Amino acid sequence: FNAIAGMYPRTFLEGDWRGPFFDDALLFTDNNMEGMAFKYRNRGKYAEIGLDWMGMLGDTENPMRRERFQVLSSGDWDLLGPFHFGWRASFYHFANSVVCRNVVDNHMVNPWLEWRPSTWFEDFSVKLGFVGSYQRDRRTMDEAVLCGGFLTQQRLSKWHFGIDNSFYYGADLMPLYENSNSGIQFGRELYFGEECYHTMMDGSSWCDQLALYYEPYVNKCMRVVVASVFHFGQKTSQPVLRGSQQIVSLRVNLDKLRPQPTPWKTAGDAIREFFFGRL
């Protein structure tokens, strides 16, 4: 069991938050959370929950600043052999500012089942899940918008080269993107996920995000990734390539360089070590 409070890095949460929850750019540039987080791990089971206090109600000098907070939770359960069950969930409270006197709810949950067999590849997995969302502008909407669809992810890597592909079919996960209050569009302040999930279609449609990457091993505290990401989907009646991006990232984990604390010993461990030594 681990707990942390104050300002802490997003990497303390071990869930995979990319895709409909957060885009890669935001995870890299807004890499700290303020609040508290708890993690639990035991015999093939893992669960975590974190609170991010994102802003206080503005004042006359900052009339646009909203009161905001987000609760994130994820988990992974070694269900049976190569099969794993897990979830991702977000509760986002997008509240008042001095100018915009309204509260907007944007909550999302993603339960999934993953197959991770032992293969010749360094990483091979297929994940299938459902994404459901509850969204409502309390000032202008009498009823909430319920939207969702099916999300599948495939991963494959060998010799430091890899493919990471996500395919979604369902309703627009950002239906209030163009909505506004007092002339201020919700847009990216309400939605943090990849914009390809804003399908902009009245009915069900699809989107796909394909990443091709190279991640050479440098050392235990340094990570280098070179990648090209392609976004496909339907924003009109015809499927289109909605955009692409190239990524070169370098991350240095200074925590790996410091001396790690020695775990606490139980009474039984101390007695066995005293009589039998470190076997």
C-alpha cells in the first residue's frame, strides 16, 4: 500500500491514461498533480485512485478561472493465466468561474479485458473494452448526454521497435466540445483526450490512432522514444486521415539514482536471518 499527498508526478499513477482520457502532449507537458493518491498491490491485483485539484474559483483579477478537480482510478486483476481484467475511470468536476456561472459534469469509465500471452515478442497484448461517459451542462441541459462505444488496443514490440494501435467505434465522446457559456467555448478545458475521439458525427462512427515507435535501451534512469502517430477517423461522411505527429522524447528519472530505502523486516524475517543468515 502506498499513499502520497501534495504535488506529485503523474507517473505515480501506473494506469495507462492515453487515448480518450488524456492525449500524449498533455501527459508530457502537464506532468504534475496536486492532491493525494493511493495505490494497493497484492498477488496479481492492483488498484489506484488519485485526486487532482486543478484550480480554485477565480477573482476579479482572474475572472476566467474555474473551480475544477478530477478523480482518477484504475486497476488490473490477473484474472486467469494470460487474461487480465481492469478499468480506467475519471470523475471531472468543471465548475463556476466569475464569468461563467455554470457547472459541467464530464465522467468516463472504461472496463476492459486483456489477453497477454507469453510469446517470442517483447510485448504482445490485445485489449477489448467499453467506454461509457456521462456529460451534462447543468445550466442549459435538463438531461445528461450518455455516450460510449467499444475500444480495442493492440500492442506489439520486438528489438525495441513497436506498434501501438487503438480503434474506437461508437458515439462522439466529446459532444459538448463546441458548446459555450458567456461566449467561452468548453473545448480543451472540458476534454483532455485525443481529439480523434471527437468524431463530430450524429450517429456511431469510428476513429483509429496508430503509433509506430522506436525505444532503445539507454540505462535504468533514462528513456528515449522516437515515434510517429497517425490519427484516422470519420469527421465527415468519408473516412479521412485526420492528422499525424512526430515525437522525440527524452525522460530522465532522477529517483532511480538515489539510494532506495531498505524495506522493513518482519519479526519472522529478523529471526530467520539471525539463525540462518541471508540464504
